[in-house]
Amino acid sequence: MQAGKKGIVFWVGVFAGSLVLVVLLTYVLFEGFPRWNAQCDVANSCSGQLAVAEIRDVLNSDDLKTGTYAGGSGIYWEQVCVISPWEGDESEVRVAIGYMNQLEYISRTTPGIGREVPAAIGHGWSGFVAADERAASATVTVRCGETEDLIVRADYEAADRGERGDDAPDPTSADYAALARVATGTAANVAADQQCESELGGEVNELDVPSLDDAVPVQQADGLCGSLPGFQELASTLGVVSVVDGSAGSAPLSGCRLQLSDDGQTYVLLSASYGGYAVEETRHTVELAESASGVAEEDSQVVRAWAQAECPAPFRIGRYALRVVAEEGSPAYSREQRAVQRELLASFARAEAERYGCSELRVP
């Protein structure tokens, strides 16, 4: 009788052990192995050049998976990789690697460009971060060889921002810095693989990207535009009520936004673009395509004044523009306002050209 009980206990133990083994094998086959395999795919994405640890920081997830890039007309990246959390929300990071002279529509596919003010990454890097209400983007350029300028762009889009709008949490300085590190870390990996001899920047720990909430009175503006000679008087003549100012750092795209109304619906946008961004700006803006410098002849023209300069490598060319954007109606300008628009653009272009060591500046 005792032996029979021992036999039952033995077989119950065998069954329980087998059940545990089946559960473990099931987990390994259907959860563990796919998860491990996904991490291998992420590590090998973009020829193994991604800054994976930094992507984990942005997505706040240790386990990641690869996705599919939908592409876009006129985009000629060498490689594009899409990474998202293994489980949970559908936020994603897209990392694109290419060369400046091979790209088209580069700024038109960058979140926030055209309305918001980009922030220079700084810390020894040539690049910027731009953001709008749905997404953010960090772009870095690296000189690589005599004719090619490496460009790496990291885009982040939160799953809930498009659905919840203002309910989605606003990105912090640390969030922007983390995204910048995805771009800088990947750029450093690519530059090492391609033996680029350019000196790279350091780690980006903090980065403030201006938003409309950061607009300050004209008297308090002290950044890219606020520091221009005679800025306060010129801004006052134009009727500027507040300024979203840019930062002075090496970047292929920079600028500032001068609010002409309290609600921010009408504003002046001063922009500087270099390298491939300047080429695109010229190609797709009628006024800039027609002449190196000039002023608008009609009040209905959004682009009011523009200029051009020749710049040292890697930028080569700089284009500067002053636009007036009005959400409703077409503004009418006095002769004095037109003169101030021209003078403000010229002052901005001179300061930018001097900062980058550009020559042959042509202003209206």
C-alpha cells in the first residue's frame, strides 16, 4: 500500500514537472524566442549602425522591434529603419541615413519646419531639433570626404499625440536631448564605419526646443534675432508683439518667429538655410529661384525679402528669407513697413553670414 502511494506521488511529480517544462517551452517558442529574435533584428538594422541604447531611452522600452518604412516621394535616403516598443503603445522612432547632395524635399518632410523654430543641438554638433504638436525630429550633418556630407535624421512620433492632442504630455528638455542622442550616436557610428575624419561633438544632455508658449516680449528677446542690431526698433515698426527666438549654434537650418498678433496666427518668420536645405529652399521657392536677393513686389506675396551668400564647407551656400504668414486675409504694407522688412532681413543675413564665415553676401 505504501509503495502504491509512493508510485502515485512519483508520477504526479513527473506530470507536474512535465507541465512546467511544457509551459517553459511554450514561452520560449512563442514569446521568448520571437522577442530575442526581434532584438537581433533591431541590433542589425541600418547595417548595425543604430544607437540602440538611445532609442530605448526615447521609447522607454528595453525590448524593441523593427517596423516598415512607408517611404515618400522624392526621398532618397541610403537607409531608413523604423523601431518601436515590443509591446504597448505604437510610438516609433524612424532613423534615416543619407547624403545631403542626394536628398530632395528634406525640410518638407521634417516635423515643425515652416511654422516652428528649430533649436541648434550644440555640444560640438552641426544639427538641429524641430518639433510640432505630433512629432519631433533631430538632424545631424557630418563632413565626410571632399564632396559628401553625411546626414542622419531621427524622427519620433508618439502614438497618443495624434489621437489625444493636448492631452498628450509635452516633451521635456530631456526628451529632446534623448532624441538628439539617437541622431548623434548613429551619426558617430556611421562616421566611424566610413572613416570620416571630421571632429564629432560630445554627449547631448539637455536641449530646449522653443514653442509658441516660449514667446517673450520684444524687449526680452536675446537670441538669434533679439541680438540683431536695432532689432527692437525694427520689430516695433512691424508691429511685433512677442518673439519666439532661435539659438545661435551650428545648424543647416535656423530662424526665429516674430508674432504680429496675440494669438500667434499672424507672424514674421526669419529663416536661414544652408547646404542641401538651401538648395531645396531655392528650388521650391519662386522668389529665391528667380534671383539671389530681392524684395516682394506685391503685398500678397508671403516671401517678403531674401538674400544669398557663399559659405565654406560643408554648407557652401546660405539662403535667408523673411516671410509674413497670415492665417486670414492678405496684409497691406506701408512703404515704411516694406523698408523695415528689407532692413530686418539684411541685418539677419549679415549676422548669419558672419557667424558661418560666409562671403559674397547679396542682400536686397
